[in-house]
Amino acid sequence: MATRAVSDRLSERQRTLAFATVLLAFVMDVADSTIVNTALPAIQQGLGASDRAMQWVVSGYFLTFAVLLVVGGRLGDLFGYARMFAIGVAGFSIASLGCGLAQDATTLAVARLSQGAAAAIMAPQGVALIQLLYSPSERIGRLAAFGVVGGLAAIGGPVLGGLLIELNPFDLGWRSVFLINLPFGALALIAGLTLLPPGRSGHALRVDGPGSLLLFLALGTLLLPLIEGRSAGWPWWTAALVLTSAGLWWWFWRYEGARRSRLGSALIEPSLFHDRSFRVGLAATGAFAIASGGFLLTFSLTLQQGLGYSPVDVALLHIPFGMGVMAGISQIGRKALPVHGRRVPITGAILMALACSATGVAVHIALPSVVIGALLLFAGVGMGTLSGPLGPITLSRVDRNHAGVAGAMHKTMQQIGGAMGTALIATIYFSLTGDHRPPVTAFLIATLVVAADLLAIALLLTRLPERLFD
């Protein structure tokens, strides 16, 4: 169905309601990737779970989301965006119910895997529906709103999680963090069935099942030794799995290139890597997701387990961080990028590295929360100044014929980085607390690892062309 035909047929009120529907689902998806951070200590205590089980609860969501994201987009092309949106929302709500009713850590981890899979079906339909609802010039503002709201939702997730744990509605405890999705999911489902226009691609590509399986195995065999290796004493099979993962990544790359040549349809477009801006931007995106995911997770754990902060105290400390992120994205990063080019994200990476390290020191010596909040404000500004430009940089020189797959690859790399960050940084953190060091010392070392990652990003970004947007 042509974009103009749909946008002309609907009134402005109908388009606004449809946009609000996909925005609601988008907020649910983004917030759920971070909402558990503040609730993890309560979940761990309530279920008597191990540290590695908690890592799976966080990383599992990113894992299935990353693997199935492109598949979800292709399903919408094949079977209709509104239909797949409704299926994704329904699956997400059912998985959220499973999380809220879980009686052990294994059940919770499986439910989180299911949640990520449903989110991967739900999320791509929002962007596709915007293509149907709005003209090219109108889409710019709507997609920009997605970026701002997404940033707020990511930072707002831990805030909401802390408030729910503190308020304890209906005496649900940590379960409310997941069950809160049910009324919003029901609203999104009803709205999706009644307000979203029908539409599908006239040139739908095949679903790449073997490629998706290879991606799942390559990422899974990398996460498994990172999460399970420490408690098992790092036996031989951990090294074997890492080597297996390397082989699977190589196989995935070769298979995708061959599939693209043979069928013209694959999860990735290998030719995109010929462009330096895309290569550097994609690598920086993954490294940034590792740093941000690892920092936010260990920060929430340390304040509660190391300094005795309540969940609501942790939630309040995320507010200046979120304000800084929004300032960095909307007021600094994107506005300064066309003028100052690569210097903008480089400055953001350095500022975030310094502020995260300083936060680690402040937590280690138990400085007042007002000082920690001020440092988080600067860390947020750095994060926004770095993260805001990464998408435009990565896609700046991409051929329009590959814009869709390039955007999907960028989003997938964000999810892969999120999974890696919560696995790698958390493993370092838990390994140090396991040696009877206090959590504040483990957090300080974790922040130094995060800072090293961010400084490596700054160095990597120097390889970008001086003029990004010719």
C-alpha cells in the first residue's frame, strides 16, 4: 500500500492516534531493557538467585531482541505491519506476565528471553508504520521524537523500577516491575487493532532463518562462557566456546555474503562495510552500548548493595543523569554535529569517560549523593553528546537503496552491545565482589573498564572523515 494513499486517507487525528499507539509500544520496549536494573537486588533476594542468573535476566532480553530484530521487520513486510504489531504486543504482554509470575530464576530468565523476542517483532513495525502514516518531510519530526522519547525511556526505566519497588503497589514487590506492562500492553493492543492502518511491503524479502540461527549461536556461545564461566571456575569449555563463537561469526559473515549474492536478501549487507563512516560508526555503536549497559547495571547494584541506598534513592539519582542525556542529545550532539563533525562525539566520549570514572571514585569514598548526582549529570551530557550523533554518522553515507538494512544493522548492534555490556562488565564486577572486595571497590574498577572502553571509542572516531555530511 502506497505511503501517500494511506497518509491522505487518514485524518490528522487518526494519524496522531496511530502514532501515539506505536510510540507507547516503543516506550514499553525501551524501558523494559533497563527497568530491571534497579530491581535486581530485590529480585535476587526474592528468588534466592545467583549473580549469573541475574545476568541472564538482563542479557537474555538483549540477546533475543538482537537476533530477531531484522526477522521481525521482514515478518511485517510479509504479513502486514499492523498485524505483526498486534502479535508482538500480545506476546510482549504475555511474556511480561510470565516474568511477574516467575517462581525461580530460570523461569524468569526464559520469560525475559521471550520478552525480547516479542519486542523484536513489535518494535520494527513502528518505524514501518510511520512510513505509511507520514510523508518523507513529516517523518523527520516523528523519528526525532522517537529518539528523544527513547532516550527518556531508557533512563526512565531504572527510575520507574525504583519507584515501583519503593511504593510496592498491591504488595507485589519486584513483580510490579513486569506486571506494570499489562495495562499498557492491553491499551496498545486495543489501539493497534483499531487505530493502525493495514499495510505491507510490495517488495517483501524472505526471512533469513539460517542467518538468524547462526547469529543466535554466535552471540549465545560468546555470552554463555562470560556469564557461566566465573561460577564454574573458568573450565576448558569456556575457552572452547569462545573459539566456537569466533568460528560462527566467520561462518555467519560468509553465509550472509553468499545469500546476498544468491537471493538479494540477507540479515546484513556486506557491501556497507566498504564505507569507512559505516564501519567506524557501527563499531563505536557496539562499544558504546557495552559501556553504557555495564555502567548503568553496576551503578544500580552498587548503590543498593554497597552503600545501602533504597531503590527510590537510586531512582532519584538517575534523574540528573537522564537530564544530562537529553541535553547532550537535543541541545549539543545533533545540533553541533553538522558544524563540528567528528569532534562532537569524541568530546562526548571523553567527557563521559571522565565523569564515569569520577562517579566510581565518589561512590568508593562515599561522597554525598548530591556530588554523585552532579557527576552523573556530566556523565549524561557526555553520553548524549556521544550517542546522539552515532546514528547519523553510521548512516551518513549509506546508499538509499540500503537504508533499511543499514538502520536495522545499527539497531541490532546496539542490542548486541547491550547484551555484551551486561555480560562482560557485570562478570568483572561480580568476580571482584566474589573475592570479598566491597561492591564499591568492584564498581570503581568497573568504571575504569567503562572509561577505557569510552576512550577507545574516542580514538576510533578519529578515523572518521573530517567532513561527515558532504
